[in-house]
Amino acid sequence: MEFRVLKRCKSNNARFGEIVTDHGRLETPVFMPVGTSGAIKGISPGEAKDIGVEIVLANTYHLYLRPGHKLIENIGGLHRFMNWSGPILTDSGGFQVYSLSKLRTISPEGVTFRSHLDGSTHFLGPEKVMEIQRSLGADIIMTFDECTPSGAEHDYVRASVKLTEQWARQCLEEGKKNGQALFGIVQGGVYPELREMSAKGLVSMGFDGYALGGLSVGEDKHTRERVIKATMEFLPEEKPIYLMGVGTPEDIIESVKMGVDMFDCVLPTRNARNGMLFTNKGKLVIKNARYAQDSSPIEEGCGCYTCSHYSRAYLRHLFLSKEILSFRLNTIHNLYYYTHFMKEIRQAIRDDRLAEFSHGFYRREIKSL
């Protein structure tokens, strides 16, 4: 993997860049739709490409449990398995072990947990996580980490940071597949000094990129932004920075100003299935009665397939009827909004007008339509 910064913003730390992988080039800042089990819920890889998606995120934990990483490897790797020719990033599964496993035991060697699918017992540690990600063949892979719960005490988080650093070193020693890039994950909860300790420890190992983990797990927006800003100070400018699981448009634009390059979040796809649509004038809740006879698209001027062909009235009908097509059309629109939003941010950085773009974004009427 190669990462190059092509333009820096004059008024803040935002930067426009590119990442080159064996499966193609992508521009940053970039948003990665979540395809947890090797699929973006509701749409095909071809539709994702048409929307403008450049890179997809999949998850080690889920693909390990079902259908199994060896099966995917035998078929030709994750790219072939899901018919996606572009770059793929796989999360290591640390967050899923934390969030989905009610019964888990953490040791210096890794985590023993029960599957959320059938209750069977499994073990994930640095060695196993690297084995799985080598089998999947993703372009960007992540170290195994412990995601600490919101509100965790300082002593617990400090011990967790040390364990995450130990696991990161073991992942590095285990080795990646030729062509893969390995990112270290910074932890430390909401404690700036522990974030600094985690960042410095990982940077000393020389990873291909760095991710900020353990955020958007219950902390407020102000705290999250404070933690991001404090952590960015200790990460190298020549490496890509990935903010994990944080993805409202407001969060994205503020994090871009602090120098973040990569984002992922289930928000656009999950909200689409719940009937909440993103527009430049705020959030539109399609089930509202006011749209029952509305012949206009979700948003005038939107270039997505949904807005080009369907009315709000029809989309409301589909949603209330619980038609599968509702989820598909809503997802197409929301992901188009996100990819277009990121494209606008990149252009604003190139034109040295990100501050102006940001002011215009916040002047929009942000409320449910």
C-alpha cells in the first residue's frame, strides 16, 4: 500500500490524498460502507461501484464464524467471494467480541468468547486474527485490540492499552500476506494521557497506518472530538489515519479538519432500512404522512438512481408495506449522499475552501423534514 498527501488545507489539518493498493486507487478523505459479512446490506457490489463507493469494510469476527475464513480462502479470497474488485479493509473483530459476546474471558493470549450465532465457544488472539485476515486477503487489515467500555476506570483502561500494545506487536510479528497493509489501533478510552501512551507505543512499531478505536461507544460529541484532537498530535503525518465507527456527516467534517483520512459507520445503511434519509437540508423520515401524495424525489438535484426514478410517495408506500425494495432504494440514496459528501469535501480541500464549505454545511437546516 502507498499513501500520498497531495494537498494540505491552509486553515486546519485537513488533507487530500490517495491510497494505492493492489486492487486499485482511492482518494482520501474516504467513507467506507460497512459490509460486515461480505455484503453491503441491500445492494450489490455493482450498485455500490455505480454509486461511487471506492472501498468496502468487512469483518474478521463475522466471516470467521460464518462461513469460515478457510472456505473463503479456498474459493479465491474475499474479493472473489463477494465479487468486489476494489480495495477491502477488514476489522480485526475486537469491537465485535466486546459488543456481541455477553460471555467473554480476556487473557494475555487473547479472548475466549461465545458466538452470538449459536453459543459455541471460540478463541481469538493475535495469531488467529492474522491467520484469518491473511486467508481473507483484504488490502488493509487491522491489529487485534481490546475495546474498553464507556465509563471504564483509568486503571482498567491503562491495563487494556498495555494489552492492546502487546497484541499489536504480536500481530506485527505474525506477519501479513504480501500486498497487505497492517494498521495499529490506538485505544485509551477518554483519557488523553492513555491515548498518548497508546499512540506512541504503536508508532514506535512502524505500522502502515493507524486507527482510532474505542470511540462512539457512549461518550458525548465534545469528549469524542477532544480525544481525537489530542490523539492526532502523536500520529505521523505521512501515514493514513482511520477513525473507526464514527460517521455522522457532522462528525466526519470535524474529524477531517483534524487530519483524519478514513471513516466507516453503519449509519447510512442502517438508517436507510429504518426509513431515515440524508439530504442537504437535513434528515427526511419517509414514513411521515406528509409524503403520502408527494411526487417529488427525496432531494431535488440528487443524481442517485432512487431520486432519478422514484417519488417520496412511492418510497413511503414501499416502506410502510415493508417491501424489500424499500431497503434497497433507500440504501442507494443514503450511500450516494455519503460518497458525494466525501467528494465535495475532497474538492473543497483541493480548492482551499474547506472552511467555507464547512460554514455552508452548518447553515443548512439540520432537522427532520
